[in-house]
Amino acid sequence: MTTESNSGASEGGLVFHPMDQFKVTPLFGDGPVGIFTVTNVTFWMGATLLCIVLLLVLGTSRRALIPTRFQSIAELAYGLIFKMVEDVSGKDGVKYFPLVMTLFMFIVFSNFLGLLPMAFTTTSHIAVTAVLAMGVFLFVTILGFIKHGFGFLSVFWIGSAPLVLRPVLALIEIISYFVRPLSHSIRLAGNMMAGHAVIKVFAGFAAIAAISPFSIVAITAIYALEVLVAFIQAYVFAILTCVYLKDALHPHH
Amino acid sequence: MEGDIVQMGAYIGAGLACTGMGGAAVGVGLVVGNFLSGALRNPSAAAGQTATMFIGIAFAEALGIFSFLVALLLMFAV
């Protein structure tokens, strides 16, 4: 979708195509993009990791009794995710807290960094989110089989339902289980891509003098909404990881 | 000519696929609305259920996202 995104730029009324911002380009030179090419994705992922390290390592390194601003943010994020893992996956899910925390911090920071003007949103690409979601899916499935052996298959067999309904429900459960990595990844990428494209569409309208005040107000409002969505989507990704973990740890309904 | 008709069909299909997002909007609205009407009756129990509300929103939203995916596929992959 990135390679063909600018094909309609000349025919449309807009100065630039709203999907142009999702193009992967090499950071140095104009060569083709290979596996090891340093691109803008590499740069913004590095920036994401740097910001996380700065916040979590430097922010909490002084361990002040009266927390500084950065220490407060780090402690808030830690507390929020820890409580969520404990509430949703149960006491024995706490062991997998580092996984959920890593996913949440990576996604929330790449979402927020993507909101900077001229920035590239790494999570707007299905390739990035699919790796995260597929990792969670494989991890959860393998964990379920390690913990319960073939008893893990009872996650598809709902014991509390009437016996006649169980095969039908099992079919639905199997489909919904295997659709998980798809919906998990596309929810995040779709939300990010749609939000940024809408901002760009309104930015294109700002060039027309008659409606530019309305357009600038709309950009401000949508930007505020996008800040909210950036956080909520990271939270939803983390909470769904917890739900899947709970299914792997306690497959019996 | 033939390619034009195929492309026209793809664009019409992409537009039609977007109507699926309306269903997701209704679903998310129902989830949050019912959560609020329950939460206002028993505010002390509401705080513990926000996580459940977000899970419900995520599931309702997933199907709208699928229609978005179909639209994208028709726009860029067909």
C-alpha cells in the first residue's frame, strides 16, 4: 500500500496525497529499500526505544522520595500496567508482566512520537503490528500447550453450554481464536493510519482560503482526539494481550 | 476499458465496505452507553469494570476494522 499510495496525487484536488506520509524511504540516498536499509522506520523505532530508556531508566534512577515529573510518569505507567495484568490475567499472570509492559511502552511511545509534525508513525504499518500480534499469538499458544498439554484444547470446548450447542460453539471459538492475530494487529495499524490520514486530509483543505479557519479548527480537534486514541489503542493492545494470557493460563471456562 | 470497469468496481466496493464501519460505531456506542447507564446507578462498582468495557469496545471494533481492511484491499491490492 505504500508503494502505490502516491499514484492518485496528480489527479486529485489535494496538493499532496494523504497516504504519502506512510511511505518507507531510505534515510540516506535514494536506493531501493532492502532488509538492512536504514529507513525512516529504523530512525523512528530507534527514537522510540531511546525515549523509553530515557524515561524508565533515567527517570527512576534517582529514586527520590518526592518523585520528579519523569519519575511520576514512569511510576504511573508501571502501576497502571501492573494493576491491569493482575486484574485481568490473575495472580499467576503477574509472571508475564514484563512482556505486557514492553509491548505497552513500545506501542504508546511510537504512537505519541508519530503525532509529532513530520514524524513517521511506525505502528501505522501492518508489518510492524503484525509482528507484535503474531508474537503474542505464538507465545500464548505455546504457553498454553506447555502449561496444560492437550488440555489446552478445552479452551474451544465450553463446558457450561448445553451439549447440543457445544460443537457449534467450538467451531465459532476456533475461528475467533485464529482470527485473533489479524484483528489484534489491524486494530492498531488501522486506527493509527486512519487518524493520521484524516489529519492530512484536513491539512489539504487548509490551503483553500475560504474554508481554512474551519479546517484548522478541525485539525486541532482531531489532533486532540488522536492523542487520546494513541493512548487508548496501546492500552487496548496490552489489555487484549492480558486476556489471551488468561485464556492460556486458565483454559477451562 | 476492461481495466477501467474493474477499477470502478473496486472503488464502488471499497465505498460499500465502509458501511460496515457504521455497524461497528453502533456496537461501540451500545457498549459504552450501557456501561455508563450501569455505572451511574452504581458508581462504586464502575471503576473495577472499565477494563471489561475496553475489552468489549475492542471486540465490537474489530469487525468494523475488518470492513476497513476490505476497503483498503480493494483500493490498493486489487
